[in-house]
Amino acid sequence: CLLTANSASEFAGAISNENASPTVTNCTFTANTANFNIGAMDNEDGSNPVLTNCIFWNDGSEIVNDYFASLVSTPVVTYCDVAGGYTGTGNINADPLFVEPGSGNYRLVNSSPASDAGDSSTSGLSGIGTDLDGNPRIINSIVGMGAYEVQTAPRITGAFVRGTAWTPDFLDSLASSGQGDATLGYQIPTGSSAQLNDLPWGNLNQISITFSENVNVTQAALAL
């Protein structure tokens, strides 16, 4: 499930439990608001929800217990990504790296710390084979956190070469002729044997590779 942009005048913006103990599995809570800064979940009067493989991010106070009542509430929170942290097995406190939260896209980029970080054996997944998009729920034998499962690796979308001595006019001519980019340089053709052709210019000392999403590349991973 995805609970986002909900608001309430009191208790919590997304879920308020009062003497209730639901099981919540692989849900994403984000951008929910309420008074007292309790955005995602408020547990009162002995509420003991079981929360597994969930993401709680950018809701103010994410999970609050017994703010208004005296009876003890003890949620069981495991394998969740909770902003600010929460005690429990497998929990993390790390930006989940949503694809485009400003546009309401709360899928995860491939490098998300929530990818392959959940508990695949939890009973809450029994009989559930797909994520919120209808894609396979478990990839690489390990379920991720949140409503959406990361499905594919990042794709290379372009490879460019250039020389530091190339003039702006020359780079502009590459762009205007459809042969490259005014900043990145000449684009090596992809998808055909043309990518194996000799490059038409020399004095090359820069290469740029573009991907379908943000990726982290270490120096050790590079080899030319």
C-alpha cells in the first residue's frame, strides 16, 4: 500500500490506532501530516501493530506511541526504513531514494538502500506475489521495503567522447547535426554495429556515460 499526502487535525495523518493492532506489510508512508507533527502512525491505548518491510519517510514524527493515552502501546517494527530510526531487527534510517517524490513517484531507484533489504519470510507476504504496480514482489530472492519492488538494473542510455581542445563551435555543430551533445561531445552510436566503427576524430581524452537513473560509480569499478 501507499499512504501519502494525507492530513488530519489530530492524531496521525495516515493511520491512528486506538486499542488496535493491525499487521502492515510492505507499505510506504510519506508526506503525511497532522497536528502535533505525527504524520505517519499514532498508536494509543495498548495498540501493538506489527510493521514489516515498510518505509516511513518525510512524515514529521513517523511512529508515535501513547502521545494522548496512558496505556502502553508496543509496536513490533522490523525490516523497516524509518526516518530518524526505530528500534527493531533489520530496521534502517536512510533516504529510500524515491524516483521522483515531487511528482508523486514513490518507486525506488535501483541504488535504494531499501532494495533487497526486507524480510521475505514474514507472514504478511503470504499469498502476495506482486507489488503495487503488479510486478513480482520478490526479486533476487529477497523482498525490498515499501510498496514497490525494484525490478531492473540501471540502463546505459548514452556514451559520449570529446577532447578538452574541442571548441564550443565544434561541439555545437555536433549537437545541431544530431551527432552528439554540445556539452558531452560526440555520441557513440548504440544498438548497431556502427558503435564499432573507428571514431572520426582524434585527441580524445574524455568519456561520459549516461544512465537511466542516478547511480553511484566507484573508481575501482572503472576499467578502460
